[in-house]
Amino acid sequence: MGLAQVGAKRRGRLLDSRHVSLSPRPGKNGGVRAVALAFGLVGLAIAVNGFEAAPTDAAPSALTLSVEQQTYVIPSGRLHTYVPVRFRISGATGRRVEVWHCRNGHYGPSDVWLSWPPCSSNDSVFGQPMGDSWVDEFGDAGRYQSFARTTDELSNFVTYTVLDECRWTVIKDEQSFGHSEPGMPYHCNHLRNGPLELRADDGSRLISTGYGSAGRNSYYPNRLSNPDMGFGVGDSYNRPAIGSLRLKLGPKIGSFLIHVTTPNGMISTFGHADFRVSHRNRLTRVHVYSGRVTVTAAFAADLDLGDWVERVCKRQVSFRCIRKVPRTITLKRGQSRKIRHR
């Protein structure tokens, strides 16, 4: 495969991931809205056949990039929301400028002149500023590293942090794609393709293996007493249906209506709970360490949960009402259940 083909493959992943609505589906999600600008540089990336040589006679850099503040918070909302981040550039003197953003990783010094500079986390996107001051919108939590470049000059690097309402922090990330460095913020809406361990500010823990996903507000525009947060285990449609997820819920994450979906059924809960869900060889296993959960043995049961709470439960999230969902039982501390494929 030639370098141009590799670049085209990488571009396809990034553009697809950054502009897909963050309902959990296979792929890699991203957060900066720059699709029109990305298409504008596709021709450039192919024309240089995958890389550009670094200039050898460039003068000391006068190109300077700055960001307005160090920390941004994505506002909570029932739809996917963004936070505007304002940048400024000086020293461009009328030249065409590209600005590159790396989430939860860093750029290598030998990579910054490549047509699509690779980020260590495989999450690299770009924009083309209009003027000396502009705004990009970010929809994923993370620690970002950005730099600007012209055809013959590099700017300084700037770093800044974007947070969302989950306030996850990476403890360990061994995913094959989208690897984040320890200590980095992690986003509510995400896809998982390998071992991942997160901790939230409220004490919540997430320990995951295999394939899965997470996403907020699956049931919008339903108005529930507790906004929802969904997790998928072994739910990647173009990958093996294998995965496990242990969730220990603190007060913030536990305030959501949590629903975990596997190919065989759905597990739901809220409040303080600690439980594990795994799926392998068409068999789903559930074990409760503390608290309680409901288990529904039906494919795609999560698609009806929001409407059930809206209409039957009168928008009030409660175990008493949710356990009335057909084919549903309640598990308490120390109890386990297997859900077989039907």
C-alpha cells in the first residue's frame, strides 16, 4: 500500500469519526468541527504523496500560536454539545496556515512536517484559520496539543484541557486504536476496542476489555427524572462480539439511568451500584457486587427503555417500575445471572 493510500485511509477514519453523532457505533469519535477544512486539504495530502520535507533554511520562528484559556468545560445538555475554543496566530504575514490538534497524546518532532502529522493517540485533526483570531468547537473531553504551520515555518506548541460532565480520567489504556496516555481526561461518549480503565472525580470506576461503547442521552427528547447514560458490551457490529465491563458507580455517574446492552439483553440501574457484565460465545453473564440491577433478557431492550419510563413510569426512574418491563428480573448483592442467545 503506497503512502498516499495510507494517508487516505487515515483521513477517512478521522473525518468519519469527528462528525458522526455520538450515539455509540463502531469507529473512532472526535470532537472538532472542521470537516469543510479537512476536505480542502485532501488534495494537498495526496499531491505530496504522504509527506513533505522539512525546510532546511527556515529563519527562527516568528509564527506564534496561543489559546485563550487553559481549561474549558463542555456544557451539559440532552443533545451532544460543544465548547468554543478561541485561538490566535501571529507572524503569519498573509501566508496560508494550518492548525493541528492532537487529543490525549502528542506529536513527535519528526512528524510535524508530514502531510497528516500522526498523533501518538491516533486522534489528530486540523483546521484552517480565517484571520488572526478564530474559534474551533470541541465536543470530546481530553488534553489537547496544538501547533500551527505554514509551508516553511512551524509555530510553538500549546496545550489545554477540555472537560465534560463525566470527568473520567484515564488510569490505563491499552486499546489498539485511540490510545490515551494515563492521567488524560476521557469523554462520556466513546468507543472501546481493548483494555481500558477509567476513574471519575466522584469515585466511579470503569474497567473494560474487548469491544464496547458509551453514550449520553440516548432517550432524548424523552424527559426523564434521571438523564440516561448507556454502555455497550460486545456490541461492535463489524468486530467479534466479545467484551466485559465492570462499573462502580459514584454519586454523579450513578445519578444517571444506567443501561448496559449486550447482544442478548440489557442491564439497568441507578444510584450506588457495583456490577460486572461480560459477553462471549453468545453468552452474557451478569454479577452484582453491591447495590442492585435489573436484567432484561431481550435483544435491543434498551431501545424501549426510554419510552417505558416516559409512559409507564410517568418519567420517574424507579426500580419498582423498571422491573415490570417484560422478561425482567432484579439482581441484588452477590447474585449472578446468565443470559443465553435466543
